[in-house]
Amino acid sequence: MTPDPAGEKPSAWEQIKGHIISGFSALFSIAYQPAAWQRRISQISPRLRQDFSLLDLSPTDWKQPAIRNLVFQLYALSTFMVLLVLFTTRIVRGASPLQICQSLVFGWASQATASLVFGIVASVPAGAVFGLVFGVGMGLFVPGNIQEIYFPIGFSLGFTGSVLVNLTSTNIKNSFFKTLRAFLTTVSVAGLIYLAGVLAFKGAFDYDAGTPKLGVNVPEMSFRLEMAFGSALILSLIISLTLILRGQKIKWGLFISSLLGLSGGVVYFIYSSLPGQSPAFFLFGGLGGGNMFSALFGIIWAVTLPLAGRWPGATAAALASGLIWFPFHSIIIANFEYSPLKVVHLIIVTIAGLTRNYWRPLIFYPFFLLWNRLLYLYDYHNLPHGRSLFKYHAAFWIEMQYLPWLELDAHLLLLAEHRPVEAQSFMRILASGRQRWATQIVQLELAARRLEKCQTITQISQEHTTRWLGELPGFASDLLNNLAQISQDIFTALKQNSAYHKRLALGLAQERLQMIERDLMLSNAPYAVRFSPIVVQWEKTVKDFLENLAELVVQDKPLQNPYICGTPITPEQHIFVGRADIIARIERLLLEPASPPLLIYGQRRMGKTSLLLNLGRILPSSFIPMFVDCQGLSGVESYAFLLLGLARQMTRTALKQRNLNLPTPDEMMQAAGDPFSSFQLWLDEIERILSERNAKALIMFDEFEALDSILRNRAMQPEPFFSLLRNLTQHRQRFRVLFAGSHTLDEWAHWSAYLVNAQVIKISYLERSEALQLIEKPVPQFPLTYHPCASQSILALTSAHPHLIQQICFELVEYKNEQPPGSQMLVQEDDVEQTVPRALKSGSMFFMDIQNNQIIPQAASLLRTLAALGPNAIIHHTAWKSSCPDQFEEALANLLQRDLVEQTDGGYRFQIEMVRRWFSS
């Protein structure tokens, strides 16, 4: 009902036609398309429930034209259809004008009251359907078939119950005990209502020896007042409880229930005095019946829904509200004859209404199949040039069909071949319903057709951009996802510059395709036969492409990266170079008869640990290396475990580097006695073995600062351990002791007191020749060639710092492997500059350790000030101090001690350009 493009207002007839079409669509959706009804409600107001009642609508909701129009259309069209069906049926049957009038009046009154009251106490959409079915049924069976009136009552109640089941969502699980509880609650509520009715109508039961007659046969005013009062009381009680249970405010609920109860009492008061065949008699009878049934259904539904869920609640409400009314039939309806058989019939038709979603699809299935077949034949002969009739398929207007529509997949596939965009929109609708199987089959077939068109490696690499619609069966979904992942892997592989890396990635894709091929051969899924040739074709395409790459790979084999960053160099890695002067001095000191303890001191990552690990390979075989990683001892809680850890590491290294089996100290160290005495006994045994071999043990404590931290932070006095060290260095001639760390003994006064004669050996940057060897010939037959300018650039950036050389050279090899084969084997100066940012990023932990652990905050501030001045900048002492006067002298001493800056004639400058660049960033 929107204005046309010219802006003209629709005519009155167009508005009426629009209301009729919209109302009919709404009623049909409520009864047969709950998902479509839900979409319609969500478009109007996302806040509204599918089963909203009139009392759920706020004043703001009533101001929305869409909501007002919807409520008006439901009630108006329901009334119109009742009158139309009754009038047409009565005319066809040849009824008299009086009978037609009686039928129309009774049907309309029943429909109007039932729809309104049901919309108040339960649900507007379900109330509209209830009023329609109830009004038609009552109008058809009255007045001619008054004794069979329970048929329309039972069926309309059951039909409405099934509608509420479709419109209501609840998380209640229908366990046996919850269902039983709901049934007992329903029986109790029904019993209370029945008892209230008996008490209210007690005079009517007792009147005239138990044979009550209404209408003109009972004119007494006392009975009429009793009928009115009893009806008003029961209706008010039922409706008020219903509204309270639904969460309405008590005052508002009492007002509505009193109003409806009072109107019901007035209706029954007038009804009890009218002539039995007059239109007015049927008018008030219909008003009273619709009011009573809606109220009974509403209270039982409100009680049972929270207890047991939708199905038990709908079943209980439909059956109980019909059965409760039976005892009052003989009072409210004159000449009605009660019998147990009618109760059975009522139950049967009520269940038929409740289960209509199960038997209706079976009954009408053949007719709809014929309809669908005609639509398919039409599209088969008219597509692609003609219009498609697929939108009229029964799958789109009968949601509750649980049987699969035959040929639905064939029809959908036909549409997808000629109208793919239109087919996609239809598949989105079907994917969320019971006919999703058809969309799954069509999607699999379309996917198969698309995948088998991928004849080249490029076409396969583009397939991963396809997106599937809806949910596919488990194995099929995994299959398509795996093929999409393989496609993406091939896409990534083709982007590689190196033929070797292409071949490596494509080889993995080929292996995955072979695995999928084997899985399809073993699978009994119906689509396995369809996809197996496609996977074979993909695998062959990849294989052919790999064969073409074979020659390029021989020329494009990547450089093996010999450089090591972040971990110590072990003897097996054969990359340890330089330090010849330091090693010669260590060997000379170790060979002295009274060898003092040695301390190797230097910055972190200067190669101290690598030197210790490689001493065993360099020193004479008469020295037995015993390496102790002090950081590996963290967490010990007593000297027993500390000494045990030391002994275990010593024996492990001796076995690894000299194949010397030493006695295990486990039982000795864990004895309950003095651990130092046990350790001394173990050293005696080691010394005896060394004497037999004419060998000496070199105990190397790496990162000895961690050992100091253990001694200070635990409940262990350090003096016994220091006494052990002094005894080891002064009185055991077969043992030599070496410490390595980033601090001197001057910084650890309590150590220097026990190691007064220790020799300090500073390990600093590599010699120029050693640095060039590490850069250009890290391993024998290294194929990468450095231009002299590139080597000089690395030296200038690192100042021959071994770790930074390895960091830059490692990234250089990775960078060259990414380049085309023609420029891969020569390192130019520009390559070095391109690699520096990568080295700064990958080696950030080294620089952060300097900033956070090796220098004080004031020293870090000084470095940032100096770094901002640019490469090779020199800052004067006075200018530098003015930039950071707080603790300047202490910070400067800290920087000089860590070899981060050096003093020149004009002031101070960075020793390492890489460190400057990191602090400048």
C-alpha cells in the first residue's frame, strides 16, 4: 500500500485489496509458515515475540502503523472469512433464511469473542486462527447439529494448540517428570475451575429435580442471576490468574479480568432468557462460548508452558479446556445430551487438531507432488529465455512438510544452471528449513562442476575464494574445506620467488590431495564417487607442474643458514671461530701447577657460553670439561639439591665430551646426613679416577650470577658453599675452576673474599680477521660471496660484536633466499642495509636486555640522547651531563663498564652502530 512512483495516493479499492492480501498472507503464515511469520514480525518490530498478546503492545507500539494494520488485518480478515465460508456453505446446502441468519450470527459472535479474548490472555496471531476455525465450526454445527458441537470445539482447540507450538520458543526440556508435573498441575487447575463452576451454578443443577432447562423453559429470575454471577465469577478468576501468570501488572490484570468477567455475566444473563431459536439467542450464546473457551485455554496454557514446554502445554490446554466445558453443556446449552462417548470423540478430534502438522502433509502430499511436477516441466521447456515458476513451488509455502519434496533438487539445479543469482536467493531460504537437503545436494553438484573445470594450476589456486552457502553434511563440508585450503596453499606457493620454496609447498599440497583421494576410495558416501575423479585430476595437475619445476629447483636450491642467533654454539655446529688469544691464555693458566680460579667476563651475547662449550674441543684431552649451567639450578630449596644438581651436570658433560663415566651422586647427595660431607666424598672418588687417567677436571660455572641469586634468596647460608669453592681451588690439585658472567668479582664482594687470587679474562669484540672469517666463511665451502663493501658495512654496524654479526648475517641469508636465482649468491652493501631493520626487529630481545637489565634508567636516557645525534656523533661531557644531570657520573660509569660507549678526545660516542640505531628508534 505504498504510493506509486508518481506520488499518488492509492485508491480505496487498492487499499482494501492490499489489506486483504496482507491479512490472508499473515493468517496463512501463522498456520503454515511460522518462519515466514517470524521474519515478518522481526521486520515490523524486533522487540515483539512471535506469539505477542494485545497486552504486550505498549502505547509506542500502537503508534506504529505497521502494528496497527497487522492487528486490524488479522481480526478483520478472520471475521470476513468466517462469514464468507458460513454463507457459502449454507447456500450450497439449501438452508432457509432463518438458518443462514442463525449460522452467521453464531459463527461471527463465536469468532469475534474468541479472537479478542484469546488475543488478550494468550496470543493475537493464535487468537485470530482460533477465532477463524472456532467460528466456522460453531456456525456450521449450530443450530442443526447441536449434539455434535464438540467436533468444532475439539478441533479448533487442538488446531490452536499446534499453532502455539509453532510460534512459541522455550528452553524447557520435555522430560518425563516435567511432563507428569505439568499434567498433574493441569488436572488440579481443571478441578478447581470445575469445582468453582459447580458451586457457582449449584442452583441450576438443583433446579427442577436435577433436570435444568434454559431459555424459555426456566423464566425464574433467581436462576438467571445465579447464571450471571457464576459466569462472571469464573471468568474473572480465570482471566485474572492468566494475566498475572503472563507477567502483567496486578492492577491492570484485575481491571481487564473484571471487565471481561462482567461482560460474560451480562451475556449469560441475557442469554438465559432469550427464545431458543432467535438470532439474539445465538448471538449471546456465541459471545459466551467464545469468551469461556478462550479464558479456559489461556489459564491452562499459562500454567503448563513454564513447567513442561510447548507440546505438553498445548496438549494440556487443548484437552483440558474442552473437557472442563462438558459438565456445563447441559446447563448453558438447552437440550444438550451428555454421554461418555462424546468425551472420547472430543479427545480424538482435539488430538487430530494438535497433530495436523503430521497427518496433513501425508494426505496432501500426492497433490502437491503433481503441482511441483507441472512447475518443473514448465521451467524445463522455458528456461533460460522464459520466466521461472520455481517461486511457486510448495517448498516455499508449506514449511511444516517433513517429507522431502521429490525432484526439488533437480528443479533447483535446473534453475541454478540458467539463473544462478536467482537460485542462490532461493537456496538461502531453503537452507534454513526442512528441505535443506536439496540445497546441500545442489551445492555439492555445483561445487563438483566448478572444481572439475580447474584444469590448470592457476585455476586451482583461485578456487579458495569461493564461499559455500549454508551447512553441508559433515564429510562433504570437510572435503570442500580441505580442497579450499589446498587451493589457498597453492595460491601462496605460486607467489614464492624461489622455485625451491614453490616446489616444497606444492609437494605438501600434492600429499594432501593423495590423502583425500585415499579417503574417498574408502568412503561409502554417495558423493565420494562424484568427487574422486576431480581430486585425481587436481593431483595430476600439481604433479605435472612440479615436474616442470624440477630443473629450476636444481639451480634454485636455497642457502643453508649456518649462522646461529640467540643460542650458544655447540662443538657439533662447527661455526665457532676466533678467540685464539683468550683460549691460549686460558690454557696457559690451567697448566700452571697452582692454577688460580678463572673469571671470563664480558657483555651478554659476547660468546662466553659458546667459548665454554667449545673448550673441550680445543683444550688437550687431559682436561675433562665439566660444564655447569647455573641458570638450570634455579628453584632448588636446599644445599642437598643444589649440590646434587651440580654433580649431575658435571657427570653429564664429562660423559658427553670425553666419554668418561663418573659415579652417579644421587643416593649420596640425597642422604639424610650433611650434603657437603657427601659431596666431598664424591669429589674424592672423582679425584681418584682423574689421578688414574692423569687428567684434570675443568669445572665451568656459566652465568655464575644466577648461583649468587640462589644463595642470597634462599634460606641457605652462603658461607659453606664459598668454603667449598675455596677448598676446591686451593687443595684439590686435580680440579680447575672457571667462572663466566657479565659481572666482575669487584661487583660481588662476598665472592671476591673467597676467590682473592682469581684471574679475570675479559671477552670482548672479535678481532677484525676473526670477524671477517665469521662473516664470509662461517663454515667450509660456504657458497655465499660477500662484496668487500658489504663485509666492511657489517663490521661498521657491529664493531665485530659476535652476536650482532650472526644476527645480521642470519637475516642476510634469509633475505637472499627470497631473491631470484640470478642475484642470490652475492651480498652487496645495499643488501646489508635492507637487512638491518629485520635484524633489529628479530634481535630486539638482545637490545631490550641491555636497556632493562644491564644499565640503570639514567644510562638508558643518556643513550637515547646520544643516539638521536646520528651515526658517529660525539657528545662533549658537559653537554651530555646537561641533558641528564641526575646521577650522570654513575650512569656514565655504567655505560663505559658495559662497553656501550667509548671516550674520545672530543667526548663520548657509541661503540656499536646497531645499538645506536635501536636506541634511536
